[in-house]
Amino acid sequence: MADELALPTVSTFKTPGDPATRETDVGVSFSKLIFPNFALGAEENYIFQTPEGGSTVSGFDNLGLNAKCQLWVNAPYESIFSVGADWDVGGTGAKKIGADSANTFTPTIYFGKGFGDLPDALNYVKPFALTGVIGEALPTSAAPDSLEWGFALEYSLPYMESQMKDIGLPAPFKNMIPLVEFSFETPENRGGGPTTGTINPGVLWETKYFQLGAEAIIPANSDTGSEVGAVFQIQFYLDDLLPTMFGRPIFWKSNSY
């Protein structure tokens, strides 16, 4: 866990409906360590909605607040398990873009597994990593509860070059991480409808101070949409950029670091 800032995250996607609507989100998120294994964060998005044949409306979405606690980590086996909770703060966004006036609370489980502990005969599998998330969205309105779930599979070329074998990849490829993310939402009651979701193949490019990411957004079914979208993000590692200001929990003991 670390102090991080994502600015900006820009996504665009056309949602089905009558009429279908192109939505473009421009967002920012920030997380800060409070205790060594506990972080708080916040995120906000400014949304542009353009229905087919209509005029664009725009406004801020509801403010999102979150907490995350790392419960278990096993470095030799490259495994991690965390829990957290998200709070979509009802009434803080613009009604004209559909921001809900009710709150939504989402307790969440996070997990991750790297494969660097595999036998040397599987050297080229070791750079793979699998991460996942499972959350239960609980609105305080009459909207349906929903299961939010997904996972991501990535292949770290920097890990391969430094830990397995230097195959002489030139820049910028040697600092890239190809990945594919799967993100789904399953309504559970109140006539919420079918599961929707997206499949997002893309690539990350890492430096010591920041990470650039670009992914396609592919609808998983017709209920999600029919056109491919895209998402772009810049994430800054504040621990390394501003080590005198960030990189330590607010509450910590000097003998812990």
C-alpha cells in the first residue's frame, strides 16, 4: 500500500438505451496511508453525457470515499489479501447527469497472486500476476443490490527482464505490462436486470515516478453496449515523487520503518 494520485483518468463509452448515450468521464483519485496497513481515499468524476440526436449535459458525479486494510501478505509466494469499503456519497453530484441522491455502501474484498514462486522450468510464466475484487453494492434507495466483481491478468515485462532473463527488449517495451481486465455487475433483486460488464485489454507503461495506462473497453454482452470504448490514466507514485511529504503513514512508529 502506498500514497498514490491518479490524475487524470479519462474514459469514454456508449451505453445502450433509447436513445443510446455517449458518456465521457474525467476523474481524479487520491489515496493516503493512515496506518501502516490502512489507507483512506477519495475520488471524483466530471461527466459529459451526449445522447444520440441530443445536446450534451455535464456535471460532477457523486463524491466517492473509500477505506482499505491489508490483512495478509506473503512475499515469498507473492500473495496478498485486503478488505475495504466504498461510500458513494448521495446528493453530492449533479442531478442532471443522473447522480443518485441516495448513498451506496460497498464492502469489498481484494486479492492478488503473483507466480514468481513457480519452478524455474516455468520461468516464462513467472511474470504473470492475477488480481481480483468482489464487492456488494448496497444502496439506501429502492435501487437493486448488486454484486460487483472482476479480475485482471497481467504480464510484467520489467519483472521478466530483471528477474528471469534479459532478452534485450528496447525502450519503451521493456517497461510495459500487457494486461486484460474483466469487470462485471450482477443485480440481485428489485428487477435489476441481467449481468453487465466489460472486457478491457490494454497496456501499462511504468517508470519510477508514474505509470501510464491505456485500455479498450469492450462490452461483454448486448445489455452493456455495442461499441468499443477506451480509458486512459496517469498514476503518480507520490512516495517517490515527494518522499519528504508522502510515503509514510500519518500514524506510525519510527522503529517500524
